[in-house]
Amino acid sequence: MFLARLASCHGGMRCTTVLPSLVLPCLPRASDRNTVAHRSSDRLFVAALVAGTLPGIFSYVAVGIAVPGIARDFGIGPQTVHWVASAYIAAMMGGMLIAGALLARIGLRGSLRAAAVVFGLASLWAATTDGFWPLVAARFLMGLAGGLGQPLALVVMYEAWPAHERGKATALSGVAGAAVATLSPSLAGVLVDALSWRAIFAAPIPLALAFLLAAHYAPVRAREPDHSFDFIGLIAIHAALLALLSLDLRQPFASPATFAALAVLGASSGVLLWRQRSARAPLFDPALYRHPAYVAASVCALLYGALLFGLSYLLPIHFQLGLGLSATAAGLWLIAPGVAVVTAIHFAGQLTDRLSFRPILAAGLALAAVGTGALAIGALAGTVLAATAWAIVARSGTGMVFCALNTGATRVVPESLLPQVPGATNFFRILGGGLGVKAVSLFMGPAQPTAPSAGGFSGAFLLMTLLAGIALLAAWQMRPLRSGE
């Protein structure tokens, strides 16, 4: 029962997956579906396909454990070291968006090989580089390949299977991903204490190469070299996001660095707006944003992404630098909040099928606000046990929001726009994630390789509480378009 519920949450239409809408036109034609489904049932192919998606999950979830060691070794502070997470998130967004175009041009086998090779080489580079900014560049490439791999796997696992077998297929992917996300902090802690933070980047390489094995057994798909994709718009999005992440609010706006970042941000935003109007296949369907309820859903997704990724980044650092734990101990204490997320997704998925999504969304955001607010004020004396308990509350809330938000976003637009919803909603979630990590870093102290103050951690957790509160206001504006939902 648990697997079936988690499967429906990750793969069902009523609780959408992260599969970008740009991938959908590249699915096999009806005449090819039986062949694809037959080939996809091969156990070795399925195992390799699932294994290939896991390094991308590990590489983000585990990076928070590595942050204190990276900051210490390179002599940098919180407002710089965040780039090891921010660059990965920014690139992951691009990888998800280009998956459809790559699949159309070089096919499934070529796309899987590209994801494996880029991720493997970038991980090796990250594990061996002696410079911080080369490490950031390597993380960007890792995020690009990691973001590419997830939609490619979902294309097969979500669409190629016959309807009566999709539960099994998506459960396999969902449970494996949840298990890796839950266990990643503890594994990362052992690697950091036994070896160094570099081991975190080298560890996923063997699993990333599983995509090469999957490519060998992958079904042959017809290519569509004329498939349209707005690469100019994609470059503009990345330029704008990177410029936004590079802004240093401590510097005056007249400083050369701030002026350059603002100039790039303005120019790239202008290019993106122009491409939305002129491109044959714009990145986002303007019709979505004619519905105020979906605009509210986009705002909620942006704030939720900032809360989700910001909290995932902040907790491992707080447990190490704020509570004085070793990397191994911090990872072990963080297992319980990870289990809470999976459990919350399971129960929220069940409730979302029976109740309106808005109360569930509101309850999840309220729990997140309570948990982060308690962490901010050090409730129950700020002990490790208390921090873990409040982290469980906060992470349970984010798990409830995951299903309710994805489901709700599909219920506030007409049926004709449903294929556009998953990709657009996920884009705002990832965009918010990058901004959330940046915002957290601003509260964690000056650009020096010292531990953030207690006040810095309190400010960061209060920011998470504020984000949850504003997201709650946006969520309540997501009024269903269809009666009975």
C-alpha cells in the first residue's frame, strides 16, 4: 500500500511529477508504445535506469554536510561557499528544461550516455580540483547532467509502461530516490570524517555510469530533429539567475560588481521577455498566467522551493557548526527528518485524493513555519534532540506540501493546459531553491571562514518561517477551476 501511494504521488496525473512539459512531445508514437513497454520491462535496464538517477539526488542532499569542510579548506565564508549548492541547483533547472530537446535530437540512448559521461567527468573534476571556482564550475556541470537524467528516466518510467504497470515502475523510482535522500546525510558524514569532503563528489561516479548500461539496453526511439526549443531563452534564464545569485547586498549599488550583476540581470530578463513573445516555442505558455490561481500557484512554488532547498542546505550546517556535531553524527541525526518527509508524502498523497488540496497545503506550510520558528528561537533549550524534533516537524510540513502543491497546480487551470503545468511549476520550485540557498547564506555571517553565529542561524530559520507564511497566503489563492476539487 505504501509503495502504491508513493507511486501515485510521484507518477500519477493528479500529483504531477517533475517531468517537464517540453519532454512530452518527444514520447514514442502510439505505434511504438508496445515495443517500448516490452523492452522497458527488462530488469537490468530498469535497475540501471533507476540507479543512474540516484547520484543527482545524493549530490545535492549530501552537499550540506561538506560545506563546513569546503569553507575551511578554501578559506571562504558562508556568503561564498553557498555557490557549491547554488550552481548545482541553477544548472539542474536547465538540465530538466533541455531534456526534451536533447531526446528529440540524439535519442534516448545518446541522451543517457551524455548524462552519464558529463556527470562522471564533472564529479571527478569536483573531487580533485584545488580551486574553489573550478569546484563551482564542476558543480554546475554536475547539476546540468543530474537535472537531465531525471526527466529522461521519467519519460520511460512514466509514459512507456502500460497503464496497469505504471504504479510498479514509478514506485521503484520514487522509493529508491526517497531512500537515497534519507540516507545521504549519514553516508556523507561518514565519508567526510573518514576521508574528506572530496569523497562526497567521487562516491556517486559508479552509479552515474549506470546510465551507460541503461543506454545499451534502452529502446530505440524515432528522433525529431525539427523539435523546437528556445535555447536563447534558456541561456537568458541562467544568466539572470546567476546574476541574481551573485549580488552582494553588503556592497553599495554603485560598486562595479553590483552594477555589473544588475546590468546582466536586466539585460537577460529583457531577452527572456522578448523570447516569450517572439519564439516559435517559448519556454512557458503565456496562457498559464492568464489564470490568477495559477499565478498564485507559481508564487507558492517559488517560495516553497526556497523553503525546501534552503532548509535542506541549512540543517546539516546548523547541526555541525551550530550544535557542534561531527559530520557523521550530524548525518545520523538527520535520518529521522528524512524519514519524516517520506512518511508525510505518503499520508498527504492519500489525503489529497480524498480532500481538497488547499487545507493539506495550508497544514503543511503551517507545520513548516512552526518547526523553523522553533529552531529560530531555540525552543526546548536548543539541544540536539530538540533541534531534531523541530526539524522533523518542519520537514514533515515540506513533505505534505510536495504532493498538495503539485496536485493543486493541475486543478486551477483548464484541461487543455495540463501538459504545461508540471514543467512550469517545477521551474519555479527550482528557481526558488537557488534563491533560498542564497538568502540563507546572507544570514550566516560575513565572508570569512568562521562558524556562523547563533544569531545568524536564528535569522536564517526565521527567514524560512517568513517564507512559509507568505507561501500560505499564496496557497489560499489557488482556487480550483473545476467544481468538486
